[in-house]
Amino acid sequence: MGERNITVSSRFSPSEAQELDRRRGKVRRGTFLRNLFLGKKEPRQIPGVNVEAYAETARWAANLNQIARSLNSAEVPDIREIQRTLAGFRRSLIGLTGDDDDS
């Protein structure tokens, strides 16, 4: 593909522009429309609740990684701290808040 130096413009109603922005996600408008024209798939939209869940899961993974690194190294791990972390991880997985104590 050659240099992109030709501009094509289009007008949208407010509702059309809103729908375009919803569907394009973080992709620039022009890039999104060019990709659609060229037959590429639309970017997958991740629901906000999933983004929050991914962030929480990443924190858990970081904690578990620290535990694994500690266990695999020469340092002596703090067993009580590991138990507290794993208990918190378990409570989070089953949907209990910090106030619940069914572990």
C-alpha cells in the first residue's frame, strides 16, 4: 500500500457520530472507517465490568506471583502472610467481602 495522502470527509448526524464513537472504541475515526471499508473486523468492545474484573485479577496474579517467587527462592517465606493472602484471594473469587468470615 502506498502513502496515504488523499483525504475523504463525510458528515454524520449526532446520533450517527455517537454510534461511530461507540463502535470504534479507542481506534481513531478515520482508521476505524478505513478498516471497515477494507473488510477488517471491528475492534472488540470489552464491557466495563470485565475491565474491572481483569484489573482485579491482575492484582491477584501479582500477589500469587510474589508468593511463588518467595517459595522458589532461598528466602524463608512468611507462612502466615501467605495464608492471609491466599484466604483473601479465595474470598474474592467466591465473592465475599472483607467483612464476611466464612473461610
